[in-house]
Amino acid sequence: MFNYMNHATTAEEIEAAINQDFVTVLLFSAPWCGDCVFANTFMEKVMKKYEDVNFLYVNRDDFINLCEVLGIMGIPSFVAFKQGKEIGRFVSRFRKTEQEVCEFLDTVK
């Protein structure tokens, strides 16, 4: 799932990504999540539209402590950072659509 996206493997990798001078969006997800599987059907297209945004897949099961620190309760969740600061998040208990994700990305780029 999300094979076209870079996958975080270490906390250091995530920290380096969010401290960049450009927008990095962490996509918190998990293979067992039905709404995440749905998001997978359109995210590659979204990434091509927003080539100036760095996307990083974060498996919430592998980074549960980070999810607790950031208050990620549901997935998929999108959290945007620039220069180490959170600049926006798209988190809801409802299934996210391609249009909603694009609207969120428009607010953070």
C-alpha cells in the first residue's frame, strides 16, 4: 500500500523530513485500515498534482509513540510541517476524499 510514496523507517528520518524548508506531509496510515486503502486509490494522482510537497508514509503501528505525541487518533491522518513546525492537519473520523485532501494541501502549500 502506498508503494509509490517514501515510507518512514526511523524516527530520525521523520525528524529530518519535517525540518526541511519545504512542506512535508506525513500520511499516518496502516495496512489494515479500510479508509486508508480507499485513500491509496487516489493518492498517487494527488502527489503528481502537488509535486512541490514532500509526502512521507508513516505506518501508525510502527510509530505508535509518535502518534501519541502528535495526537493522531484516527487514520488516515495528514499532518503538514515546514521548518520543524506543524502548519496544518487534516484529521477526521470520516473517510477522506481526493477533493478534501487537495483542499487541505491547497491550504498548506
